[in-house]
Amino acid sequence: MVDKLNLHLVSDATGETLNTVARATVVQFEHTTIVHHRWSLVRTRLQLHRVIEGIEMEPGPVLSTLLDRALRTELEVACQRLGQKLVHVLDPVLAVLQEEVGEAASARPGRQYVLNADYFRRIDAMHYVLAHDDGLAQAGIAEADVVLVGVSRSSKTPTSFYLANRGIKAANVPLVPGLDDPPGLENPKCPVIGLTIDPLALTEIRRHRLRMIGAVPARQDPGAYVDPEAVKAELLWARRLCQRRGWPVIDVTRRSIEETAATVLQLMEAWHARRAKESAAS
């Protein structure tokens, strides 16, 4: 077992695919320090020669998403000469799709990043989240694809931005005890999903916020913001509100933003499937 491993990620685009693959795999090895060497936008022989020099100086396995046949061949020859393993990450998937579709892949790098309708939908969703964060622009909630509700510091904003990067307009609305129920959600035209969190974890997050900025959110009782019993009561009140409204609730305590967003997407699909079934029945 080695203590340290160099891992070279070679891409002809942004490298996001390889970053995702590396992130999902290297965490399974707890006793080895894995150093990532990221080589992105590699589209010429000169750029590839710099990559090969880097592999020679810091030897280690190579993950590649290069599509250009000449560059791939040169990288393969270099890795064989240097005695380093090379994996073309996209090859198995492309092979299956080519066989099923009956069409050869175009091998054009970065095609997933073209300025098409999907790209502009993501940009539009980002603008929407900025305009509708923390209960802002209530009138625009009718345009949302999903509304996230929850108490302060329950990951509503970061989850909304992650969803926006998927092209989803996510509004988020704070739940504050003592105030009226959130307006505009009596008969929502999109799913409304509550986010909750463990009281102890939330108390610690809020204390950290106070240390960083020295202020509590508007509309929030300063005395109750970090009081453990008050926080527990606040979360209980918010959960009961969601139950009364029939809104599903996700506990984000031990979830990453990505996992929370994935669950939101599942609940959105279930909501739309239920609406479609109800519409067909009527």
C-alpha cells in the first residue's frame, strides 16, 4: 500500500467529468494521499507535450477524456513508455451508445458546453435564484419550478443554487415562528419541499454565523436564534407547518448539497407524476 499517489486528469474540455469521477472514487481510499494533477482544455500537441512532461516529473496513473484520435494515441504511447496506467473514462459508455444508436460518436470536445437552450436555461435559473432568495420577490414565486422552505440556515440557498445549475428555478422561503404562513403557497403550481436539520447541528451553524458576521437575519428573534431549546421548538414548529400543508420534508443533517438536490429532484418527479395522474383521472 502506498502513502501517496499522483493522479493525472487529462481533458480536452473543462475537466468536470474527470473531477466528478475522481471525487466519487478517491474517497474510498482512506489511507492514501491522492494528489490530483488537472490538465484541462488539452487540444493541441504542444499542450499534450506539457501534460506528458508533467506525468514524467510526477509519475502516476492517468484518467483521460480526450476524444481526438491523434492526441489519444500519443498519450497512450507516452504512458506505455513511462510505465503508467491510462484509462479513457468515456470509452465504455461511448461504445455502448454507438452500438445501440448505430451511429459513430462525433469526437468533438466540449460539446456539452455549447451555448444552446440548456445553457441559457441554466443562466436564467441562476438569475431567478438571485432574485428569489430568502423570500424575495414573492410575486415571482408563481414562475418557480420548486419552492424550498425551512428555518434560517437549513441549506435552502446553496441547494437552490445547485439546482439552478441544473436549469431549475428554485425559490426559497424562510419559515419564521410568530409570522404569518408564507404567502403565495396556498395553492402552489409547483412542488413545495421543506428542509429540516438536527437542532444541535443547526445551533452550531448559527453560532458560527454569529461569530462571522455578528448579526442575526431580519425578522429573527436575536435571543432565540442560538438558544438550544428555542431552536428545537422552531424546528418542531416548522415541521408541523409542513405536515399541515402536506409538504414533504428532507432532513439535511448528514446530506451533502448534492444529495439534498438529488432528493429534491426525486420529489419533484413524484409531484408531477401525481399531478398528471390526477389530471388524467378527472
